[in-house]
Amino acid sequence: MAENTLPTLTFGRTGHTSSRMIFGAAAFWDMPQKNADEAMDLLLAAGVNHVDTAASYGRSEDLLGDWIRRHGRPFFLASKTEKRTSADAYEQIRRSLERLHVDHLDMIQLHALHEEPDWTTALGPGGALEAALRARDEGLARFIGVTGHGVEVAGFHLRALERFAFDAVLLPYNYVMMRNRVYAADFEKLLAVCAQRGVAVQTIKGLTHSPWGNMPQNRTTWYRPLEEQADIDLAVGWVLGNPQVFLNMAGEVALLPHMLEAARRFQRRPSDGEMDALAERLGMAPLFV
């Protein structure tokens, strides 16, 4: 990797060469447009060319859409619907296009399918998957993905890939969480299936320090994030050290420069000893148990 450039990887079978650092636009939950514009300038200058948002991320689609209205869309654009029925999901997809000021999405994702009732409804008759397929057939979305959280999500994604040929999956991935042997085993099974089928693997929660607990929440992330550059270097380097995955950046604008710097510095995956020392020093804990 050339100095001061972000690593890239073909995004599954889409053919798009994406920056492995994907901008998670949950960071645009609620802020002045000026701040969102400054963040977009920073990201694009750094080489980020893939943006991931959702209808449920507060004002994210509106803020991002206003930037697109003025500057165009020089990146792969993905959004998500958390609706479970076809009618509701299709209506939300159309609304996302309006908010984002685009005529199509590069990818629409079925959001947060990590619990049985939601999974069964969304992927069943009259479910949200039918809306995504309709959107694809109508040219409103090019690709279809599925996302989720929690310790059971890799298993749900494996089942989803048997139900439908999704183009991408999204799920948590960090060193502390992968010390959960059950989660790690399911994650590795999912990686193998995705590699075989050309499915892009997006990861989230890479900067997790621990749950907030009783601490004051002074960041927009719904977990306590790592804050120091050296610590972020280790966490980002550990994720990017898996050559198959992308890292969706933490949803906190103030941390964007640190994450980009960590990705630019990335050369090797930190050892288990280095990561164990980091986790012990900071008292890191898994977000999902």
C-alpha cells in the first residue's frame, strides 16, 4: 500500500473497488449541515469512496442528501430499510431516494435482521425482501444486502444466504468480541461462505471499548469507543488485518480523522499479545454477550 493512501478491495461481486474504510453515516444523526459538509470533504480527500446510511439514522439521509444535491455522488451509496413488510419497505426506499436526492441506490440493505420474528417476516411472503427485489427490478437499487447485530447474527446471515443470494452482509467484528468462541466459529463459517459466493463482508463496532454502562455518553456511538490514536491504530489494524473484510467507520464525526489516520498507517495485523495487552490495559469488554 502506498504511503498515505487507504486500502481498497473489490466489494464482493458488485465489481466496485471500495475503500476498505466505509463511511458509516450514522455519524450524521443530528448536526448542522456545515459540520456534515466538512466531514464529507475530509472523507473524500482521504480516499473514502463508499458511504453507508439508513432511513432510521436520524437526519443522516437529509444531511447527506443535501451534500449530494450540491456536489453529486462520487461514491458507492448504500442505505437500509428497517421495515419488515413489502409495502412499508418499498415506501421507505422511495422516501430514502427523495431524501438523498438520487434516482437509485447502489445498494439497499435489509436492516437489523438478527431476531427470529423480524427475520421470518422480512424474508417471507410479503416481506421486505420483496420490496428490495422490486426496487432492483425497477432500477431503484443495484444490489441487495442484509445487516444485523448481536452474538447470533452470523448464524442468521448464514441462513439468509441460503434463502437469497444477498450481495453483502454486515455484522460486528472486533478482537474482544471474537474471543467469544461461539461467535468466532459462526463468523468464520460466514466468511468462508461469503468468500465462496463473492459476498462482500462489512464489519461494524471495530472501535468498541465497552458498553457505556453508567458513564456519561459524550459520543454519538451507542457504545463507548476507543479514543486515543495509538489504541485506534491497533483496533483498526486488527480489523483490516483480515483481508476479506471492510470496516464501517464508527458513528462519531470527531473520531473520523483518527480512523483515517489508522487506516493510512496500516501495515500489519497486531498480534494477539498486543491486542490482549490493549484489552487488559483499558478494561475492554464486548458490547454483545
